[in-house]
Amino acid sequence: MVSTNPENILPVIYIQSNWDEVIQKLDGKVWVISKRKGCKNVEGNLRTVSLDSSGLPQLKSDDGFKAESVAKNILRVEHIASGSKISFLSATRIYSDMHKKAIRSLAITSTDLSISYCDEGNLIVWDHNRGVLKRKLEGHIGDVYKCRFFPSEKVVLSCGQDLSLKIWDINTGYCVSLKGHHQAVTDFAIIDVGRNIVSVSKDGRVKLWNCGDASCIDTLACVSSIINCCAITSVPDVRMLGLPDDSPVSEKEVGTKNKMVVFGCENGWLHGVAVHSRRKVFERDTGAPINTIAFLDTTEPTGHRCHFVTGHHNGQLTLYDVTDTAQPLRILHDSNNAILRLLPFGSKGFLASEADGSVYFITNDLKTKLYSLTGSNFDPIYDLASDGLFVYTACRDGLIRRYAMKRCLKDYDEEWS
């Protein structure tokens, strides 16, 4: 599972999407499948033979699988032949009233507000504690590709098909448009508290913006491919960014001197550009379209986030160190399903969603898949969000599911390590 050598690739284990409901019934039976590249699939079943005094099911396994542990909303399964284990999580809450069609983007605050966009064309602010609509934001023409809260959690940024980014006041619904791209804006990254932002587009351009007056400060880079995604970090040594004495400086720029933007393209090229100096830091051909990039929530002694992961259309996950991108640190490629979104979650790992509806929690070194978030019946998960305690998934089936991710990680440390 963690090597490019097929002999070392562990199987991927799938389970019936409604397993948590089925195993609550006597004689309830759910299917389990183990898939491994170049090998025949292994199919088995888990059957409920009894319920204990607390109502937890006691399971009987067959065909090479073992139900190792069962608890509320979690089931740990082992593929005996390989020793591969994974814990399946079911949702603790499902939001079915916010959207009726595929949900393309989702963001959650640490308080009670959320924002999401679906194929009905609705960009909405809602309360995820009470599950009620707060406001509909109207102004985009065409699809919205991404929506996120600024660090203050009082203002929203979105981008989309109409060539623009928009900054929204969520209390009034008023928005300001940032215009300058010639094709759809596919992604953005917020610098520090949000006085400056960076955007990428299908026009192959990376732009730096000043939010205060909605002006484009500069075009940081221009490439010949559609740009799908971007992420920003600070680097431990600004000398690697090539900062000359005459580097372009604008009074509208705030906090850009030690920043690098990394962006991924449809043609498979990965680029790194110094925001302040506009210098190209690195570029490499990864061989497959890059759909998503995320810097991991681990810091060096200097306090910088140096490791980042790229998710590719061919199912590959690649780990890099931003200070040395000559070669990736590790490659994980055990699926043919496109990686759609990455979400860092704490110091242990990150989540990756796939086009077949799978969502995995993977350790930061790409060595282990600890958890699989279930419920989607092979419907793609287009976005992931977190409030620090829970993880939320945005699915093509129009549902938002919430998982007790932090509690599960705590239980894993205390009981299953």
C-alpha cells in the first residue's frame, strides 16, 4: 500500500455502505471486499450472531476476514492473509435538508456556521448545530468551484465559472467581486489573516490580490495548462525563494516575503513560485493531472509546514518536502479512483476522498490507512471540511455527513495502538 512495488502493496478493504444499520439486526449480513492490484478480489461477509447486554453486535466473520472490534459508529476489520487492518466509521449525523443535488464545496467554522454550494446553483450559509438555513448568497453566474471562510469566520470567499472571486459579508449577503482572470477560477489560497489572497484559473495564471480594494496586485505565474489547485505555506529559509534587493514590492502586499504558492495542473506539472519575488522555485512533471494539494498539519522546529501531499486523477497520492522537491518522499498508489480532495486533520494525518465515494484517514507519512469514512454508496465525495472535532463530507448524493474523527483518533491511541 505504501510502495510503488506491487508486491508490497497491501489490499484496499471496502465494506457495504449501510453496514452500521445492518449489523444491529440478528443475522444481519454485510459484505466486505479486499482489492489489490494484480490480484483476484477477496469477498467475504460479516454476520451478526448476537447482541450483547449494551446492544453492541457480536459478529462472525468468514472468507479471510476478521471483525476485530465493534463500538458505536466504528468497526475494525482485518484482512487475515495480508494482516491489513482498517477501522470503518459511520456518520454520527446526516444533513439531508440543506441540498437536494450534488454538493461541490463545503466549509465549516469552529462555532456553528457552514457554507456550501450544490448543483442546484445554491450557495448557502447555514447553522450546522441546528441544521437550519441562515442565508442564500446570490451573485455568481454559473457554477461555484470553491467556498471558504476567512480566518475571522465572518467573511466568505468563493470562486467559480464566471471568471471571478467574490468576498461576501455573511450577515448582509453583500459581495465584492475580484475580476481579472480570463477563464474560470478553480481555486484560491488565503494568506495569513486574509488581506491578500492567491487565485489560480483555467487560464493558466496565478494572481495575487488585495482584498481591501479588490485589486489585482500582480500575476505571479503563467503556464500553458489549466491550473486545478493551489496551496500556500511559509518556508524556513527565505533564501530559497530568491529574494533580490530589487524584488517587486507593493504597499498592498502583506506577509508575502516568506510565502511560496504550490500549484498543480491538468497536464500533470507541479510548480512552486515565491509570492514576493515572483521567482519560480521548482517545477516537475508528475505524469498525471493534479486535482488537489494540501500542506500537512505538522511543523518543523522552525514552525513551518514543509510537507505537502498532491492528489492525482489516477489515484496517486504523493508526499513532498517543500525544501527539496527533486524527488517525492513517498508515493501511495493503490487505487484507480481519482483523488478529489485532501484535508489535513491534526498532527497524525489527513483525509483523502476518492471518486468512488471512499474517504480515508491516512498517516502523514503515507504508511497507514487508519480509517475509512462510510455511508456514500459509491457516490463521489467532492469536498471535506472540519471544525476540529468532526469531519464533514460533501457528496454527490446531496447529503452532508458528520463523523466523530477526533474522538476516534483518541480511542485509537488509548485502546487500539
